[in-house]
Amino acid sequence: MTILPKTRLLALTLAGLAAATPALAHHPMGGMIPATFTQGLLSGLGHPVIGLDHLAALVGVGLVASRFARGLTLPAFWMAAMAAGIGLHLMSASLPYAEVLVALSVVAIGLAATIRTTLPYALIAVLFAAGGAVHGYALGESIIGAESTPLAAYLVGLVAVQTALTTGVAFAARSLMNGALAAPALRLAGVAVAVTGVAALALPAFA
């Protein structure tokens, strides 16, 4: 990969950040509480995808998981902690600076995907659990006040889409690992994840 394609990729990444930033504050129901099973399911499927900070975190989870022989078990820590985070929000527990913590988790996961050294499995599991918990807390905001049926559907959608994304990215990253340019390309993807977290941190200053 030459410098020019790298420059173009970074430019496209930053342009995408600028274009997609408004999605950080939205979810599929447009602020309405899901009232049916279908609405809950669609909200769960869509929320992590159209929220750029959540999507970047999931891409980072997949990138980091691809480095481990048991890597496909790592997203399970994210999923379990995410469900716990949603539960805490539903129980009206307070998490100060939740959005800041979400952005910081994206930066941390992006850095873990960027560095040459593979961090210990246990440390990554803790990172994913912490990130999943704060993301789950943030995702729980859109389901507050919903009945049990759309709430259950929302959780099903969240788990389904996040499992598909993290494992899909992990498999794709593994398939690229044998190429001579694979490591730089995957680290560059990690940089894009970290930059997304930084953009999420900076967004309130320009709101």
C-alpha cells in the first residue's frame, strides 16, 4: 500500500466522520419509544449501526478479537456487559459522563487495534466488558419506558446485530492477515476507530 492510497483512505475516513456525525445523537425510532415487537427489533438492529461511535466500537472489537486464537469468544464479554449496562439504566442507576465514557472506550479500543503489540487476553476482556457496559448504558436510553415485549425485541436486535458485526469484522480481518500489507491496513483501520472516538469527544464543543 503506497502513501497515496493511505492518504486517500484517511481522507475518506475523516470525510465520513464529518458526514455521519449527526447520527451520533439519533436512533431508528427518531426519539420515540418502541411500542411493538417490530419497532423494538428494528430499533435494536439499527441503533448500534447508525450511531457512529457505537459502530466504530464494534469494528474495533472485531479487529482486536481477530488477533487471538480464541478471539471469537471476546465479543461475548462485550455482549454480557452491554446487557448489564442496559439493565442499570432501566433501574435508573446514574452513570455520570456516560457519553464521554462511550467516546473514551472507542478511543481505547481503537488504540488496542492500532498498536503492534497484542495485549493479553484478560486485559482485552476487561476492556471489552467496560466498553460494553458504558455503551449498553447509553443504548438503554432509547428504551426507557417501553413495555416488556418491545424491550425484549430491542435486546434481541442489539445482540444479533452486534454479534454479526464483531464476528464478521474478525473473520474479515483474519482473512487479510496473510497478506504482506495486512498488518498496516488493519492498524490503519484501528486508527480510524480511535479517530472516531476523538471526534465523538470533540463533538459537544461544536454543538
